[in-house]
Amino acid sequence: MVSDRDAEYLEYVTAHRGRMLRTARLLTAGDTHWAEDLVQVALTRLYVHWSKVRKEDGAARYADRILVNAFLDERRRMWRRRESATEQLYDAASPPSQDPAERLTVLGALAKLPRRQHAVVVLRYFRDFDVQTTAELMGCSEGTVKSQTSRALSTMRELLHDSLETMESLR
């Protein structure tokens, strides 16, 4: 028999898992397997604290914070550093209106950012959170979000410019 708590949690997961997975895929620069792992970690932590979370009506924000923290924590783990990167990102089907080469270029540039800058870009521009919400999710000040965003965008511009020049020279 499923308790009310479990039924509410299951309903939440059914409604929001896809959104969490899309965010995790952006955080991991397209690494589908790592994104799935992050979502599992986040959902497990959310379940543990579900009785507290559901009373606050902030389950989505709480889940996003858990997801970002899981990403930041996982980037620090030693075994992640031993993995070797490949030039090709294996990704599920892209939206039909998007150029796959462009998507891979952006994901590649995103993957080269330091972890906090990476998280800021995903939260601000892919999830469309404001500065205050991003600061809450990342557990930092709004000024930090702004400075990390500025640095990240500057680095992304350089990386994307270099990628564009490389692609032009190959033609």
C-alpha cells in the first residue's frame, strides 16, 4: 500500500523529472549518463526530505538546488577526473529546429567552463532563472552570480569565436 507521502512524491517526480533531466543534461554538457545519475541523486535526496519540502510549497526550487549541489559535488570527486573526454558528445535527439553541429559546439564550450560558471550559465540562460533565484540555488550572493555570469559569458564568447574560426578554416 502506498502512503500519501509516497503518492505525493511519485506525482511530483512524474511531473518534474523531465525538467530536471533537461537541466542536468545542460549541467553535464550533454553527458546523458551523468545527467541521469545527477537526477537520481537529487530525487533520492528529495525523497529523504519530502515531508519537510512538501509543507513549504517549494519542491521545485528545492529540487533544483539539490540538483545544482549534486552537480557541484560530483565535479569535485576524484573518479570524475579520471574519465577521458572525447571529441564527440553522445546526445539524445536534438530538437529538430536546431543545428546539431551548433549544439555540439555550444555544449563543448559550456563543458570547458569552471563548474560554478557552468552552473550559472545553465541556470540563468537555459533555465531562465533570475539572479536572485540563481544565487539561492547555488548558495552564494547575487554579486557572485553576476560576476560568474560575466566571466562565463566572456569565456564562452572566446571559445565560440575560436570554434567558428576553426570551422571556417576547415571549409
